[in-house]
Amino acid sequence: MSDLQTRFDQALADSKLLPAKPDNQTLLQIYSLFKQGSVGDVQGDRPGFTDFVGRAKYDAWAALKGQTQDTAKQAYVDLIESLKQ
């Protein structure tokens, strides 16, 4: 397992232990970076207009299209680290 993958996995565990719940925009950023880092580019159809949360998550993830998984993993690690303080 690569060092980046190890740090990504640790950041995932740390994200569940943050001292304060992040605001919604930060939660979307955490979600989208995690998905881009673990799955890659967005997949599936965009949720309908009545699914506000699903649509927001999809759009946040779609905004990262083309970003490499390693870049997203590093950004995820950096974001979680900044929220731990």
C-alpha cells in the first residue's frame, strides 16, 4: 500500500472524529474529494431536481472531473488535517 493511500485511509478515520461538525459547503468538499479519490470521475445520472442533497453531492463531485485520484486523495488528506485543528 502506498504512503498516500495510508494517509488517505487515516484521514478517512480522522474525519469521523473531527472536533466540530463542518459546515455544509465543507461537507460537500469532503464528500467530493473522497469520491474522486476513491472512485475517480463521477458516475451515473444526475439526481432529479427534487433530490436536493443528492444533486448537490453529484454536482460537487462532477466539478472535480478530470482530477487524478492521487491529487484528490492529497487534497482530502490536507482538508481533514486542516479541520482537526
